[in-house]
Amino acid sequence: MQKYPFWGAFICNSLLFSIFYLLFQPQFQTYDDPQMLFSLLGMVWLPAPSPLLLYSHPYIGKLLLQLYAALPAIPWYVLYLLAALWAAHLVLLYLLLKKQPPLPALAGYFLFFMLVSAHLLLHLQFTLSAALLCVAGFFLWMDGIREASRGQLWTGMLILLAGSMIRAYSCWLVLALLLPLAALQLYAGTGRQRLEGLISLLLALPLFVAIQLGATSCYSSAEWQQFGRFNQLRAQFVDYLAVERIRDEGERKQLLARHAWTENDYLMLREWFFMDSSLYNIQRFEDILAELPPGNPRVTPLAAVKIAGYNWLSWPGMGVLLFGLYLLLRFRSPPAFYVRSALLALGASAGMMWVAWRYYLPPERVYMPLLFALGAYMLLYGGNRLRFSVGGGAWKWGYGLLVLGVWGQLYIHSEQHGREARQFEAYLQRLADCPNCVYVVWGAGFPWEYMNPWHLPPELRQLRTLWLGPAQRTPLNQAQMQQAGITNLYQFLASDPRARLLVHDTKAELVEYLQTYMQQHLQTELLQWQCMDSLPPVLLYRVALTAGKGGVEDAYGQFHPQQQQDEDCCNDDEGAASLAKPAAAGECNGERTGQ
């Protein structure tokens, strides 16, 4: 393997990945990846396949579209995420095999894989795939500086650029932590090494700019440009809580009132229901932001410290700590390694606290790239002069017990993923019993992430949904609305027998927000929202329409004939029973809401 480190890394890494995914079932970590998958396939009632993935580069979407067109039965999106993870680990093992004998290198890599990487590989997420690819590309570039190898320098840079195409934010976060190492490497190098490294950096910058301009050109239409501006302003209210800059509740209500917003209108926006363009638009957002004091609401420094501590004590942070502890207790290493590792750990902690403070408590996956970068550094540079070995006596027992403990945890997660995937498919079948229903999914109201990444249930192709998430005002969403003949989503929910509302079981109060909105802006009577089904974490609602002779009367007093009612298999009590088993008492927070 030392003679051919690349092929040794290729074979060993491929075997390890194959065994891992044969034994354990992965799962999408969030609903962002299913959303982009559905966009590629034109599924879940999207009008047509689209390469515009919203978060990743459109060129990636175009490539995946071609692959799906050629071989639609292959799960190309999942393979694309796994290819990024596999390539990142291939680079790390390749660099390790170049520096160490095969057996010690494989022992250290396997321990790193189990403690740090396995959790990330079991919970697929495009942001993490991008981050791991960027980390690997950076360290390959660093090794290219040390060896003055143009091949490694440029390959490392291209891998970095590929990671930035998956998610540019991940690239910037990783580089913010690791660039001081690059400066030290350039400082310690010879004149030729510095020159080669700097040239590769300078030439990579125009490539990065060209890639980003390519992405911009794909969104050059007036509709996408308008959505881009709208989404940027929307994030100030939903993600960064701009209105919360005003601490006094009375002043905040006065500000909203001056711009014809009620407190309920603001709550609807905060909870991702902003389809009303007369209320939520660029001009109104700009007018409100102009009256707000500068700065965003921040978490307290103590809260930021607690968040960093929590990330260290959960996976993969705990795995990085255990891996570092193993190196510290098992081997003697150069002082410079410990100093740099400690500084990187402090930098990662500071980065996690800054992200929590700046972006107001983003999800856990945002912090994970920093932890993986530190673990990769310890793997590569802690093993540079050390000789990884299991050791003897108590060390063998400790190593074995640690691996078994992690293996058991992975098995528990994998079994949970299997149960959730079966639960997802069962619920899809229950929804599919009503083929004419239109399901409005409010925020995280449906667990798309529960689906098995390897298998798309056939019910997804017939499912008619409108998802109220970040993309609800995109041109794709507008095409969905036109296809369904929906001009006003709020009126559709209140009056159309096909309408169903899905909310998360921890967010039952959202129905009350919607009820208040309809009374304030649509002058509807007090609606009766019937909870038709409860399958954690989903609650399924519909408006209980008033029954009359030969049909039903909706909240606007319009009469729907019996024939139209019968077309909707779920419009009467028998239809509701065909959709789902009756919810148990208390599971739906009462039979009716908003009475």
C-alpha cells in the first residue's frame, strides 16, 4: 500500500463504505434533501423536473437530471451525496497511507471512521457532504505545498471548488478555521513551495467567481430575481428575528400596526406561512426594516458557551474528543501538534459560539464541519510521526470496547431509521387513499426526512402537496398553484373540500393562527377545524364544512353539490375513515379546533 497509496486507499475505503451501508440504514437529516430530490424528479406534484436546487449549484442539478433521464431507477441524488463523502474519506486515507505503514494507518483510520465519521455518514445531509469534501480538499492542497506537487495542489483546489458547489457556506466555514494552518505551511516552506501554493490560490479564485456567476445566470429571470430579493429580506424576519430587536412588546405592536400588520400576521410569517403577497412583500419588508434599530437579537454569551459545550458532548464532537484523548494517552507526539490541536479546538469552539450568536441558534449540522475539520487534522498530523497501533493488554480491550460501543449506537440509530421509514410509507399509503386531496404541508408538518433514501414509495408520484417552506414563493411554487387552479391558498383551505392541512404535532397552535388570519383578512365566519388523524409527528386537519341537502356549504356560504362532494373520497365521515383510523381521544388536541 505504501508503494501505491491511492489504490490501497481506494480499495480499503470502498470496502469500508460498502460494509457500512450494507449493515446500517441511512436517513436524511433534514427535509432540505428530500425537497431537492423531489425538484429533480418533478415529484410530489411539482409541475416538472427542475435543476434549480435552491441551495446547491444548478450545474449539479443539470448533471443529476441527465442521469435520472438515462437511468431513472437508480437513486442518483443519494449516490451523489455518498460520492462526496466517499471522496473526502478517500483523500484522508490516501494522505495517511503516504505517511505511515499500512496496518497502523488503517487502525487509526478505522478508529477515526467509527468515532467521527460514522454519525455523519448515517445522517445524510448535503451541507455536511460539502463540508467534508472541502476539508479533504484543503488537506490535500496542504500536502501539495509540502511536497511542491502541482498535481496535489490542483486536485485539492478542484475538490474544494466541488464542495463549494454543493454548499458555498460550508466552504467558507471550513476555510475560516483552517486557513491559519495554510499560512503556517506556506511560512515554513521553501521559496518554490510558497510560490506554487500562492499561484494555485490565485488561479483558483477566478474559477470560484466563474462558478458563482454560472449559478447566478441560472436564476436570471425576473421571477427568480424577485424571489431572491424577497427571500433575502424574509430571512431577516424568520431566521434572524429582526423584529425582536425591539424588546418592548408594546413598541413592537405599534411598529407592526403602522405597517398594517397584526401580531398574528407576524406570527404567521415567523412560522413559515407567508403566501399572502399583499401582506408579505419586498416593499413592506424594507419599510419595517428601515424603522428597526441596527443589529440582530443575539443569544447571551453564556448561552453561546452552553451551545458549544453541548456540541462537544454530542456526536461527532464526543467522537473527536475521544479520538484526541486516545492520541494523548497512547502516544507521545511533538509539542507543536498538541499546541496546534488545542488552538484548532479553541477556534472550533469560538466558531460555534460565533455562529450561534450571529445566526441566532442555527441547527446542529451547521457546527459539525468545524468538528470534523479538527478530527481530520488530528488524524493526519497526529499520525505523521506517531505510529498508530492498537497496543497491548488494556489498550486492546479498551479499543475493542470503544468500537463495540459505537457499533451498538449505530445499530440503534439504524433500527430507528428503519422504523421511521416504515412509518413514513404507512402514512403515505393512508394519504394516498384520498387521491383528489391536496395536502398543504405547513413547515416541518410532514416528516419527509423519514423516507428511506434508497427507495422512493410509489405513492409519492401521485401525492398532491403544497409545501409551505423556504421555497413557497418561488416560480416553481407558483406553477404548482396554477396547475391546481388555486388563486388564493387561504380561501382554498377554508372552502375547498379537497383541502387538507398537515402540521407538526408540537405545533397544533398553528391552526389557531390560521383561523385568526382568515377572520382578520378574509372576513370568514369562525371555522371548525377537524383533526382527522394523528400519527406522530403529524396532525391532519380539514375545515369541517356544513352539511346540507345535496351537498355542503363552505365558510364563504358557497354550496358544493353532492356530486362534487363524492369526488372527494374524504369529504364525509366514511371518506375520513378511509383515509385514516380515527384519532384517539386527546391525540388531536380535541376533535375540533377554533370553536
